[in-house]
Amino acid sequence: MAFRDERGVVYDPVPLPNHEVTAAVAVDARIVSRSTVRKAVPLYTGTDGAELAQQPRGHRRHWTDPQWLAFEEHRHVEAELLRDDEPTAAAMIVRPHNPAIR
């Protein structure tokens, strides 16, 4: 990625010696270009609800009616599974701060 500040100066990120995730650039710099090309995800043509749920949101405008039905059914089943889970019990033991009190 290359960054440009408000004066038009372009900064190239410098790898930091301690392997941090962030790049050392000016605070007022903005991203002007990306060095990596994003892979385009092909449109999924099947009707598997779990696979449709993992597709990018932008693909939804290209879905057919059977795909929408499979997706909605998958969401409904997932919501039912989450709702049917029994709550887990919790126990809390409270001890006094003063050891003389028991």
C-alpha cells in the first residue's frame, strides 16, 4: 500500500523490526493504492444454505429465488439451533475478605 498526506507527499510503508502489523506512515496520510490485488470470488450457483451464507454480501443481488429460499431456510435453522440450547448453570462462591469471619 502507498499512503499520501494532505500535502501530496507519498509514503511507502516500512516494515518494523519487531514484526508489528501496522506500517510506519504519517498520521494524516490516506491510502492511495493497494499493492495486492484482491481475488474475485466466483458467483456460487448451488443452493446449499451454509455455502450461500459464506458468500460475499455483494453476490446476493445475483441470487435466484431457490438460492434465496435456501439461504433463508439456513438462517432459520441456525436461529432455531441457537434458541434450543439449554442455558448453562453457574455457581458463585463468595468468601469474606476478613479471615476471622467464617
